Amino acid sequence: MKKIIEIDMFKEYVGKLIFRCIVFLVALGAYIFSPEGRWWFGQKQGNPWHGHYLGVFGGFTWYDLENGKEGYQGEAEMVGVSYGYMFPIGRRFSLEAGIGVGYMHSKYEEYLPIDGHYVYQQTNRMNYFGPLKLKFALVWRLWDTGKKKGGAR
């Protein structure tokens, strides 16, 4: 019995990790890769992945942001800690809220868009410590950890 629960929890963890590690495109023009490891606490028996968590995350981003008058293109590395809570709203769905703080280092180039061309201005570096994540998510559990395989016997 315990082995089945451990295997199901492992499958759910791997599924979440894969989806969290997928590189995604933000509408602003940034690609972000930011995996996170979590320690769950305050969970009710038989209800994994709900309750409070503390996490450690790291990541990398490429960006090209432009507001019409000036543009910034560069890369950034980040590392930090996170806290959050996951609320169950159904058998397979949950709402998650979280925040993360940490350190980010970025190297970027400033440019001006002039007559359809990008004119390089200068290269800068930035070091930042503070909030890096604010998260509100709808979570869909792909595997049901509370259901036994094989049906009723």
C-alpha cells in the first residue's frame, strides 16, 4: 500500500517538474526557464500537494523589450526562495498562490529603434535583490494519487 502511494506521488512530482521546467514565451518578449524544488508542510493526511510550501528556485531568461522609444536586449540569471499555498478546489484542480524573493544579475544592451533599424547605444549590467515572483495559478493534477489501480475487488 505504501509503495503505491510513493510511486503515485513520484509520478505527480515528475509531471509537475516537467511542466514547470518547460520554457515558455511571455507576451513581453522574454523566454524564462525557472525550475523550483519544494518542501511541503501542513498537509492533511491523504491530500498530497495541498497546503503550505517553501521552495528554492533558480533560473535563466533571455529578453528583448521595447517600448517604441528605446529597447533592451539581454540575459539574466536568478536564484531565490519562495513561499506559497495550494488550495484544493476539486478532485483534480487546485489554486496556487505564491511569492518568491531572491537575487538577479543581468547583462543587457540598450538600443534605439530608428527608421526600422536598431541602433546600439551601450551595454549595462544590473544586480537586483528583492521580489522576483508573484504567482497565481490553476493547477490540474494529471494523476489521481487517491485512486487505486485495478478497480474494486
